[in-house]
Amino acid sequence: MNLIINGEEHQVEVSTLEEVISYFELDPQLVVTEVDGNIIERSNWSVTELKDGMKIELVQFVGGG
Amino acid sequence: MKQKKLTIAGKELSSRFFIGTGRYPNPFVQNEAIKASGAEVLTFAIRRVNLGAPNEDAILQHLEGMSFTYLPNTSGAKTAEEAIRIARLAKASGLSDWIKIEISVDEKTLLPDPIETLKATEVLAKEGFVVLPYTSDDPVLCKRLEEAGAAAVMPGGAPIGTGLGILNPYNLQLITEQANVPIIVDAGLGSAMDVAQAMELGADGVLMNTPVAKAKDPVKMASAMKYAIEAGRLSYEAGRIQKKKYATASSGLTEFVSK
């Protein structure tokens, strides 16, 4: 499936948002997700099915003032 | 000596120091500086995960086992709309419903956009966020932010990272005098002297990052800032003497020996 993740095209074999998180080996507790502009709560990752061309944002807390 | 504690949105804080988590030489120095500061509120930014090296920037993995109030910021936002989006993402982390609104358009000064900041404050306060807007040191604007629902208002002393100190002490004093919510001086401070001045002008706390992280010895500077906050606050509460043009002797002359 072709997905736009953090502004870049990625060709990944996944069907849910949860699988995207594990594909990139991210710590689920540290990541916040948005799919096509809507925030998806952690508890809904496994039931969020993805379609070709969807835009996904994966963000986290980083150092800042 | 009992001091009244700083309370924001019903949360009583043990320290008046809010410390940033950016630009330290390494995570070890950062953690030691945070410990030395005694700060309970830590600020963060929200950024995209670097998918090539996902754990490189994640700050929270370095802080496990320590208990803090997280204050994510909306840095990078140029409009109220962008700041609101970042605030909602930050809240979805489940770590905090506090948000520091930071909206800058001019990259040279990073000065906050007052109109967008006010808009974002109104929206996010209505949504139930604990909103702490970083703003210009304008007394009227600070009052408007308070009325818009800010839990605390954070005027800058000088532009972010400049270390120029309190450029307009007159304004800052007006801001603290008229405020009904805590005033946290955010940005522009350089050394313990600036911090003591901010506190003597009636600030309820200070937020600092660069002056600690970029000091020659960040851990020692964190400690210096902590003492400056305490000294400045005590001095403010104690009430300083009036300034006068001419001298007043500390001992009178009525019993002077050779009279």
C-alpha cells in the first residue's frame, strides 16, 4: 500500500495504523497519530483501517523551550 | 519561613522554575541540570518522528522514573490554526492537557504574534486546555489573554534565546500588578541577575531553556537560577526600600562621642 507518512511516500504492506507503528518499530507510548487530519487515539489504532494514498502524521515530544 | 506556593489551574507547584528541554550538550547533562533546577514543570516541542532513526529525538525516554508536569509548546506554528492543531496532538499523547501557545512569524526575532496568540488562547481554553500563552510584554494584551481564559500568562523579557534580560521592566511591573492569574516570564533571560529582577518585579515564576542549556556549566547555572528565583521572590515579598538621591546614616549622630 502507498501511504504518505510524515510528508513522504512509503510503500508498506500494512492494513491498520497499529501495523504502521510496529513496521517502523516505534514506541507506542511516545507516538501521537493523525490520519487525514484526524487524531486517532491509541486505543483505536488496531481498528483504524488504512487505504491507499492516506496521509499519516506520526509525532512525538522532543526537546524544546 | 513559610512561602505561598505557585498554583496554576488548581495544581500547586513546588518550584517557580519552568525549565526547557532543548539544546543541552547531552541527555546526561540535561537530566542533571533538571535535577539541580528543582523545576517541576518541563517544556517540550512537538515534531514529526524521524522514521529513519525513530528513537533519536524522543525526549521522554531519558526522563523515565522522574515525576513532572509536562508543558508542550506549539513552536513552529505561524497561525492560531496551526497552534490549535499541535495542541490537540499534544493532548492526544495522554501526557498533559497543559499547552504553551507559541506562535511566531518573524524568524529573525521569533516575537510572538499577539493576534493569533489571543485567538488560539480563546479556542483552546474553551476546549478545556490549561493554556499558558507566550506573549509580548504588553500590559493590555496580557490582560486580554487572562480574560480569554489563560491559566497563566507568559510575557517575554526579550526575544527567545537572546539573553538580553528584561528589556521593559516598567511594562513587566504593570503586568504583574494588574494580573489575576500567575505571570511567568518566558524567554530572553540570560543570567541569575535577570531572573532576580523578574521576580522582584512581581513575576510568579520564570521559564528558561537557553540560558541554562548553553551556559558553560549547565548544571551549575540551573542551580544559580534556582537560587535567584528564591532570592528574587523573597525580596519581592519582603518589600524593598525606596530609592533616594542622598544618604541616610545607618547610625544616628545624637549620641556621637566627640560632641
